[in-house]
Amino acid sequence: MGGSYAVDRCLDFNQRIRAMSLDANAKKVLLRKIPHGLFICGVRNGDEVNGFTASWVTQGSFEPPLVVMGVRADSSSHAIIEATGKFSLNVLRADQKDLAAVFFKPQKALGGRFEAAPFEEGELGLPLLTDAVGGVECELVGSIKHGDHTVFVGEVKTARLIADGEALNLASTGWNYGG
């Protein structure tokens, strides 16, 4: 009876899991409640410089300092991060929504977005905006490929603070990304 009871409980649990359904609207609303900053991620591969607006970003560790970022798997910047193992994250000021929009929109060719955003090369050769709160350069230490985004983990190797202030966040823009 003991063994049969355990098997029956396991089967009941598996049947309940199969019977569960995801309420798509609830999922969308709830996942959009997760707060997101808006950052410009910069990448470089030789003479190719590219960037995009990143919103799925968080700190992952104090020691060593790690950042975690979700990147759309079919993007050109994703391929550059995989090829070079490096990326920069630029923290935008609260009043830089228009700049975030430039990097959010699809582009015709690699690098075109940086025409609207003056930058300097950091110590790792990555684009760091000259007009932002500041930025960090990271070396890739891990990744998880699953679904339509890859989660990249980067160790912060350099940090440049230009002018401390309020950072731009997704909620303040009225935009939605995620869910």
C-alpha cells in the first residue's frame, strides 16, 4: 500500500501539471510589473560597432561584480557578444527617452544608431556614451540559451561615472517590453 500510494500521488501531481493552463493575459500583466531600467548596450567586433536598448538587466553578484542581461537571440548584437565575449552597458539619464528610442528601433545597417549618440572607446574598446550617467564594460563569463532571448552574464571590468543622477526606467516612458 505504501509504494502504491506514493505512485498514485506522483501520478496525481503529474496530471495536475498537465491540466494547468497559463492565463496569457495574467502572465503579461504580471511580468510587465517587474521594474526595468533602460540601458544602451554597446558591442564591437573589429570596426563593427553596434548597440541596442536593453531593459532586461540586473546586477548578479557583488564579488566579482556581475551584470545579467537578456538579449534577443536573433539580433546582430547577440552574435557579436557571442563572437567577442564582451559588451558595455550605458546607464541613461531619466531625460534620455528619445535616445533610448533611437536604439530601440530596427536599423538598416550595423552601427547607424551611434550617429545619434556620441561615444568614446572604453579600455576594452567598447562604446561608452559621453552623455549619460555612465557606463561599464563587461567580459562574458556565462550564458543561458533558452527561448527567444539569451541570458548573458558579464563581469564588470571597467566603470566610468560621468554625472550621477536619476536613471531612465521603462515605466516612466509609457512603453511596454515583456510579458
